[in-house]
Amino acid sequence: MTDRKSSDAGQRPLLHSVHHARTRGLTLLAILVTVVSLVLVIGATVDLEGKLPAATPTLGPNTAHPVISPGKSRHTASLSISDVLRQAGAAAGDQPGGWPEASYWQSVTLYRHGSGPLVRREVWAGHHSAGRLLDTRLSSAVIPLREGRFAGLGWDELYALPTESGALDSRLRATRLDGLRDSDTELFALVGDLLRESPAPPTLRKALWEVVARVPGVSLVGAVKDGTGRPGVAIERGEHGYVLDPTAGRLLEEYIGSSKPGGAGWRATYLEQGPAVSAPTANQTGPGPSPSKAS
């Protein structure tokens, strides 16, 4: 929960930094780095240019939220990084779906900076309408957002990306990198931007994991558990890491620092995502009604 004594003082500069991040077109990860530099915890892009997991959104038992199908368990300890990413790509590509006509994309994430409080973030990225954000670290009310942007791409532009990994690699390197870091580092981060909180179709998710396999300097950490205890496999490039479920092609978690829960400088655990037909009313207090699963 947000400390009420410091909420007014803390939220004003935090929301101000979010506004500037929106106009600069930063991803979720870049927003976090920006806000952390102000000794504040996570901001939300009002462009929603950071997006999430890869697998099939379904309706889980006893919940109204869309969830990702987990896939079947398989031992991965002896696999190489190429095996892991090839398996993840195949699993993502085998999932049914594709949501070019959905109204919203709903995502639920838990995030933490260092030893700070665990915060729940829920986003409704709008296709043709304004989106919504619920993040108690920022505000107790639902925050209005612009239409969804995914690594700077609109919903329809996302669906126009090539789904052959070589062509996708070339397209992303030619058009989506900002030149602030070396191209391989940027491309590794960009794949996460297009997988998290994103309506990317299964064919694109498959190609994205294959793109990661082409990036030099990516290493296999091995079997780990994410912040909620789900088993996965961690891969890293420098201090930036992903925890994925290769059997479902799903991005479970992302971190800067250590792959061990509680050891990272920043960590986000991606819980649920899927299409939705509605979003809560902006500026209402607390969560709105859960959107229905889109057909």
C-alpha cells in the first residue's frame, strides 16, 4: 500500500516523470530505470510501450482474469540455450490465437525495486480507445492512458511485423533501436518490450524467441523459480535477465541484477494477460470490474 503520509509528495514527481516518459516513448523497463534514478519506484508508460508473456490467454478457474495456458512440464536442466529458445519459440507458435480485432489487452504484473514493497500493476492497453492503468504506487484511482503502444508500435503495426526470425531481426535492428546502447543490448531488451503486456500473435512470439537466440552474448543461467514460485529457465545478457517457461513459450519474469528472487535491483513478474472487451472507468477509486474475455 502507498504510504499516505508521503503519497502527495511522492506521486506528484512520479506522475510528472511518467508524463515525460510518455512523450519520449520509453518502454516499461526504461521507465523503471528513469524513476528509480529519482529514488522512486516504477513508473508506468502512458504509451504502454512495454509489453508481456507469450502463450494462449484463457479464462482460469475461479477467476475473471485472462490467464496464459501453462503448457506441459518438461525437464530442461540439460538443455543448451539454443535448445531452450528453440523450444520456447515452437511452444509459443503452437498456441492458438491472434487478436487483431480485440478492444483491449489486459495484463497483470507484480513488480518490486530492491527490497521495496511488492506492487500490483494492471494495464488495459486500448486498440482504438484510450487505455487504463491501475497501479497503487502511482495512485489509488484508475489512470487514463493513450492508445496502446508496444515498443513504439501501434496495435496494427505490431501485427504487420514479419514473423520470419531473420526478417524480424533485420526489421527491428533497422527501425526500432534508439542508438543509446549497443545494438545487441537494445535488441535483447526490445524483445521483452514486444512480449510483455502485448497482444503479439503466436507467430510473432515464436519469431521473437528465435531472434533472442541470434543475439550474441546471451547466456543460460539455468533452472530457477520466479517470484511466485513458478519453475522456469533464466537467460541473461549482462545484468538484464528473463525467466521463461520454454514449454509454453511464456515470459514469466524479468529482472535487472540477480536471477534469485529478492536479489535483483528490479524485478517484474508477469502473471496474466489476454484480450478484453472493456476497461474500468478512468479516475475511479480502486479496481474496476474485470473485463470479460474477448471471443
